[in-house]
Amino acid sequence: MSKSNVKIAVLVAGNIGSAVIERLLTIDNTLLNLTLKKVLVSDVSKDRNIDKSLLTDNFDEILNDKEIDVVIEVLGGIDPGKAYIKSSLSSGKSVITANKDIIADCGKELIELAQENKTNLYFEAAVAAGIPVLKPLIESLRAEELTRVSGIINGTSNYILTAMEEGSSYEDALREAQELGYAEPDPTNDVEGIDAQYKAIILSMICFGATPTSEEVFTKGISEITKEDFAWAKRLDKTIKLVAVVDNEGGFNARVTPVLLDIKHPLASIRGALNAVVVEGESINQLVFSGPGAGAAPTASAIIGDVLSVCHQINNELSNWYPLRENQHGEKAFEKVLSSWFLRLSVADEPGVLAEIAGTLGENSVSIESVIQEGRGDEAELVLITHEAPEKALKTSLVQLTALSSVSNITSTLRVYR
């Protein structure tokens, strides 16, 4: 690695930006010779633990400074960060970002822009924060034929589900996550799977050369999960996790859903705010990456790792990117994805009900793997797990089951991870 001086600008000095700045100012100079030259802030007069001569509220001052080699973007949201990244790459500056929103929105375009300008774009922290998973996928596993990548990639939802597994209600678990700073005052992006959706889009691009839009990634969050669902999961030797899946089985598809997961699966042991990604391929079988997936310190760690990588490239007039994978298998609509479902129904406790329900499922070529019926009197609880069937057939079956006079309520539906 060359130790020639590399000059860096950071956009901005918020929670993550401050952690990055601290790391840059204290990094071991036997590794690198770095200079923090500018920090973009909204208010240069605000008291910060930063030398005021480094501060600017004008991005053009950074863009037009030919001495600045690397721009680290940690603004959050899409605008104005997207424009800043494009301008920096176009001017030949290397860019490091933790911004999943931007990479999900236009990652392929930005990678191509970096290639055109023979510069570098790194975004390890955009997925699973402190876990080094993107770099192995981009570099070490580039020649592998991947089949499926799945993961717990939102720490807030995983913290809530872990608390519920331990006995909390959804409301209490969410409140606790907010008090600890894991969940925002408006937790929608986390609990409804939107944050995980963005990361699934990034994994789709890296692993399969696919660029699905948000509308094309089926996404369901955890806000409807109940303590009773966890009680049943425990009885079945399973747990419940919000899992993102991108795969190429019969065509590419990406989705984010809560699933019933066997307790022996590697993702089942990921608790609290931790993240994990499971990579599967023809030659590698299964690789598991796990660790802290959120927070200023883990995110800063991933960004500093990218700083080391970009400094390897800084004296080479080449991009850090291999050609992106091409999506060679086409797209597969979510309605054609094969799923196994867990169904919990309130039904009339009378002869013939199970046969009627099985017949309804059978009309849609959905077969039953297992069944448990409990309760006596007027109503019983019926729990079914189906064999795999197309999503369309399962959804059609749900509509028809709801219409049966013997079914008073479909209490819960969960997909079973296979």
C-alpha cells in the first residue's frame, strides 16, 4: 500500500459522521497517511469537537478542491447526497458511502459512473453495517455461481422479535427498542421491512445483476406478529425472524417477509440487534456472516475498512469494480415463488370441517404437510403447515377459506423458511 498522503472530506458530522471523523483522526499512521481536509456541515458556527478550519457549509468547496481524493458521504436519505456522489465521481474523486437509500435507488448507475471516470465507489456499510459481507461478494465470490442469499439485515426488527420470543408484547418490545435508540420515533421503515427491502435491492445487484424496484420486491413487516405466534413457533421447534431473500431459483426474485425458521438454522440464533447474511452457491455450499448490523461504531468501522481499500487503489487509474454480474436467468414474479405456509384458523368444532378446508386447499393444488387441532365446544383452533406451492395458489386458497362458513377467522399466516 502506498503511504502517499490521501486527503479526505466527510459529509456530514452527525452521529455516524462524527464516529468516522474520530477514527480518521486517530488511525494508525503506520497503515496510512491520511489528512482530513474538509467536513461539510449545515451550520459552521455550531460548537463541535472539530477544528473549525475544517468546516464548510458549501459542497462546491469540496468538489472544486483538487487535493481532495476521497469523499465520505454519510448524510442519509437520497437528496442531496445522490447529487454530491455523482458530482464527486464525475470529477474523479473516490466515494465511500453508508447510504443504502442511494445505492438501492441508483447503485448500478453510480458504479458505471465510477468505472467511466476510473475512480472508486465503496459502500460496505450500506448493508449490515459492521459485517464485511459486500466486499467478499464483490471480490472473493465474484466467480462463484450463487443460488440464494438470505439474511436478517435490520437490527431493530430483530431486536423486537427477540424480545417477543422472550415474552414481551409487540408494543412493549417496540417501546423498549425506541428507548434504547434502536428504533426511530417513527419506526415504519424498520418494522414494515422497508429498510431491509433497500438492502435486499443492493444484494440483488451485487449477487445476481438484478435491479428490482421497490415495487417489485414483495415486502411484509412484523407489526402483525403476536405472542401467540411465538408460542406456536416454540411448539414447532421454530422461531420467527424477518428475513430478506434474493435467489435465482427458476428466475430471479427478491422478497422480505417474517418467516417461521427452524431453530437449527444459522439465522435462528441471531438475537437482539445483530445481523447475519447466509450466502449459498454451487461450489461454496453455505457461508454465514454475522455481527453488529447497526450503530455508529460498527458503521464507522466498515467505512474505515473502505478507506483502507480505496487507498490501495488511489494511485492506480482504475476503478475498484469488476464488471457487474449479468442477470442471466430472467425475472420470476412473486406469485410464482414456491412457499410453505403456516396457517392458524378459528373454525367450527364439528365433523367435516378439516375435510372441507383440505378440499379447498386441494382445489388450488395446495397440500397439507401437518395439522394440529385444539379446543372443544363451539370453536376450535386449527393449525396447518402446507407443502410448498406457488404464492398465487396460497393466496387464492386464503380468500376461499375466509369465505367458508366453518371458518370464523384466519388468525395468523406466516411463511415457513425452507
